[in-house]
Amino acid sequence: MSQSEQFMDAAATLLADIRRTQLGRINQAAKLIADSLAGGGALHYFDSGHCTNELLHRAGGLLAINHIQVNLAVNEPLPAAHKLHPQPPRDVLEQRRLDESTLPYIVGNCHFRPGDALLIHSVSGASWLPVGLALGAKAKGVKVVAITSYAYSAAVPARNSAGKKLYEVADVAIDNCGVVGDAALEIEGLDAKACPTSGLAFVFISWSLIAQVLEELLARGLKPHVWRSVNLPDPGDFNDLAQKEYERTGI
């Protein structure tokens, strides 16, 4: 069997496991988010890695997703003649990185209100930022939904002062059913396993979650707004109008 077939088999097993074991949690999380939106709350979203943009401005996606971006970078690609000062050495840049001491600043600059909901994706769920953000949000009365790997989290130490994993602090934690280390294939000749499954799992879980949120809101007589593809014929001003309605209704 080829490696591509082996990955497809691993992926199919993963998705089946998620559907079999996590559907109840997905529906529970959808109700929590719908409760928040129906009550005038906001839905915040934070991803600690590679899935940052998956839920944002996608055709068919929910407008009511507020993306939290955390960084201390300043990027301005000017030619050397226009720069006021030289680029600092890499070792200097690496000393100016985010660490746990910045959490009060980060949480304080998020627009968290009691009754809001926060969706956090972190595969290992062990580092200080997703755990600290979850704890900070909960302290402000925000309900937290996590997508994470239970197996991965259990196998690694907590890298935060609270000594917690994300699944331990979330109100609802959805397991991505992935393996420790994320990569699924052992390929002869390689020194490490290859081909991660967390991205695939996140897409499957998150869009299943959004679909259920839409159902929950419609069942309550509320009409959520979704993006329409700009590449369809005659896009018109659909998205502009949807954006205005979202800003008015919050849904």
C-alpha cells in the first residue's frame, strides 16, 4: 500500500472516530455558542498555529467570528535606503518574544464580556497562551470551547504557571482524536513520523460545529449571516449588506 493510501486510511479512521466519539460534545459546544450569540454575546476565536484563517471570511462561513491575533511584531518591508535603523540581529529579536508575563496585557486588550463565548484551538493544549487566554476569559465570564488532542495533552507536561491543560479548563473540550506528536505515518528512511492530522481534524470539527450553531440559531427564530462566495456570478453587494446586518444584530 502506498503512503498516500496509508494516510487516507488514517484520515478516514480519524474522521470516523471524531464522529463516533465527539458529536455529543460538538452539539454541546454549539448550544453554548448559540446561547451566547442569542443573548447578545460575541464569539471570539483564537488559534495557536496553522489553522488561524480557516474560519475567517470563508464562503458559507459565519460572520460572527471575532479573531484574536496576538503578536509583538512590526513588519514594514522598505528598501534599505528608506529605513531609519538597521534590522536588529536575530538574537536580539528572539529576546523580545511573547511570554507568560504578557498575559494580563493580552487578556486586557481582548473585548471579553460576560456571556461571550471563546473558541480556542491548540493541538497539545499545554502552552501558556491558549491556557492563559482560556483562564483569563473565564475570569471575565466568558464560556470557553476548546478543540485539542486529549492523547497529546496527556503525554506532555503543562508549559504554564497554572499547571493545566486546555481540556482541563475549557467548559467544553472537543478531542481531535489525534495521536501524540500529531504526525500519523511511520515511513522507512525518516527519523520522525510524517503527515499530521490536526488540520484535517480541525476543519472537520469546526465546520461541523458552525453548522450546528446555525441550526441552533435558526431554531430560535434568529437568522445568522454567512459569507457568500465572491466568485459566484453576480455577487452584487450581498456580503456588504450581510456585514451591515451583522454589525446591527451581532449575528
